[in-house]
Amino acid sequence: MVAVAFYSLAALLLGAALMVVVSRNLVHSAVFLVLVFLALAGLFLTLDAEFIAAVQVLVYAGAIMVLFLYAVMLVSFRTMEFI
């Protein structure tokens, strides 16, 4: 049963990581990156590493993604002039 959960989370992680690269919208890419972080935390849970899973969610999915989305929203790419 754990192997099924591990492989399904691994497939979800790979699909979401592919969508991070392929997505043209930065906000969608950031949401897929949060999904990657959560799937990785699920993989850590299947490996009985609860502390690393909690740190993964708190540090990466929480703090870094909030800062990334704040920076994306702060700098509007439509108003930037390219030289």
C-alpha cells in the first residue's frame, strides 16, 4: 500500500515539475511549484521522515513561495520596457 502511494506521488511530482517548466504564466508556474513541494513532502511521509516533510511544507511551500509570489506581483512584467 505504501508503494502505491509512493509511486503515485512520484508521478504527480514529475507531472507538476514538468508543468512548472512548460507553463507560460508565472503565477500558474508558482502554483505548480507549490504542488511539487507538497508532493515531495508526501514522498517524505511515505519514507517515515515526518520532520523533513514538515520542514518542507513550512519552509519551502510556505515561506519561499509567498516571497516568490510577492515578488512576481510586485514587479509587473507588462509595464516593463525592454531595451
